[in-house]
Amino acid sequence: MSLELRKDCKWALVIPTSMGVRITPANGQPVHSSDTFFMHVTSAESNVGSISSYLGLPVKILTNFVKGSPISQMIKSNLLSRNMAFEGKEVEQGGPWGYRHQFNIADSGYGLRGPRVHNDRAGEVGRLLNVKDFDLDRIFGEEGAQIVHMSGLIAALSPETGEFCLELARIAKKYGTRISFDLNYRASFWKDREKELREIFTEIASVADILIGNEEDFQLCLGIEGPEAGGKDITAKIENFKAMIARVKKTFPNATVFANTLREVLNANVHLWGAIMLVGDNWHVVEPREIRVLDRIGGGDGFVGGTLYAILKGWEPEKWIQFGWASGALATTFLTDYAQPQDEEQIWSIWHGNARVKR
């Protein structure tokens, strides 16, 4: 079973997001004891788009920028270097206490010392994303998009972004664009907003074609009963996850693809990485395999990005999960939150476990 995509589109992917930067200590050191940091552009949603953009598919980012900000200019230059188009409102900073792009302050961890992440989102310009600032009929109607990918991080960022994502889902449905929704639950975003956000997430999920999450996401965002405890037997765990996804499918029958990553952390640099996917009535499973991790942030985004790329290429569903798994594994080998694949072969070599030198 395949997922039929709209033809004759300018964009393979259209992605709403709030762009920011991440600062990371050098050499795997913790934040509090470091004085040298690497700064790079990031957002969960643009991380997803990088697999397709580096491999030659047209990707468009919808976001906001702080007018005249050097961080804003850095973000624009970075998106262009990743082969991504973008558009968004230029928002006046409004003085030193006004708007800015988010800062993500995170170390990579090392060995038995796990990574720690501190999000500094005060005054985040992406919280102002509004349908009135974009010509959605042009983007989805005249230009056309095969898939719009949305994340629960953006849907829950503010009441404005929640409405923005709802309208994107509605207009995508109107023009025949497929909808990908990665639930991405964050407790701090949902505090005191459970009823409001449950309604928004439920409406988006009800029209989504591709639903991605984990046991916590499906439970807390959509009210789906999570998997039963499976002990340490991986087969039992996978069967319990399958039962949970079956409940998701029953509640949201419009979706064709349901995906769930599986991760067991042995230490910060060694993970067991797997995934399960339901396409129509057919299950596809990658039992967790050991991967080496340079920096774990963005691994899940890489999985989503690889899966969407495989769907856009029109491959058989069995390859969707394989390419997604390998793209996620690739992302954990980069210091940036997004993978930068050189070509498809590089990703397929990871899937096949071939780390030999290529001359």
C-alpha cells in the first residue's frame, strides 16, 4: 500500500516552525563548567526537512524573523545553505526586552553522564505565527505542496500558533496536500492548557495522513491508552506498542501511516535504536540495534525526515521505516541537530551496517 501524493507541486515539503539557535559546549563537556561553545541554527521541524533538502527535494519553511537581528540573518543564511526556501514576517524587535529567536542551551552528555537541555524561549518571535501573515492559497493552491509537516511543538507554542497549525491542516486538506503530524508532547507547553490543546491536537490528528509519536505522546496529546509494561523482552515490548498504535488507528481512521521510534539508552554514546510502523494493515518493524551516538538531539527528527523522504520518492513502505531508521542514526553522528546526508547511498550504508571507508 502506498500513500498517493499530489502531482505537479512546487514544494515536496512545507514546514511551519519557530527557528532558533543552539549553543553546545565543546568536547562533550557540561554547560556549567564550559567556556567554549559551538552555536548552530536549529528547530525540530527544520531538522526534519533537512533529509529531503540535502537530497535534492524542494522544501519551504514558514516562520517569523526578528527584523534587523544578526541571529535572524544567521538563520536565513543557514537555511539557504541547507537548500531550503523560506518566507515569514519581519517582526520589529521592540527594544532590548522585545522579540528574539529562541535559544536552546544543551550539552551532548558523555558516557554515564546524560545530556542536559535548557530552553530559553522568552520573547520567542515564533509564538506570533499567524495565518494572516501568509498567502496560504498561493502556497498550497497555486504553488502546491505534496506534504505539510507539523509538530506539536509549534501547535502548542501559543494560542496563535495553535490556530495557525489548525488552518494549515484545513487548507492542506482543501488542496489535497498530505498532512504529517509529529505529536512532540512537552509538559511545560501544556501546563494549564490541557483542554485547549487536546482539542487542537485532536482536530489535526483527525485529518492527518501520517501520525508520529511515542507512548507518552499518544497518551498525553490524544488520550490514547499507552502500551502495557513489557518487561525486558523486546518482542513483548513491540507487541504492546503495536496494540497501542492499533488503538490510535481505531480512533483516527483517516491516517494511513503510524510510526513510533524505540530507543533504549545504554549510555549517552551507545543507544539501542529501533522503530515500528503501520501502513494500512501492514506492520513494519526494526528491532532495536546498537548505534554509536555523538549527540542524540535530532535523532527522532532524522527518523521522521527519512520516512517522509522515502514516501515522497514513492518507494515501497518497507523502505520507509528502513530509510527513516538509518536517517535517525545518521543524525546522531552530527554535532548539528540536523543530519546532512551527502547522498542516499550514505544513508543506505548505515542501514546495511557498512561503515567501511569509501574511496
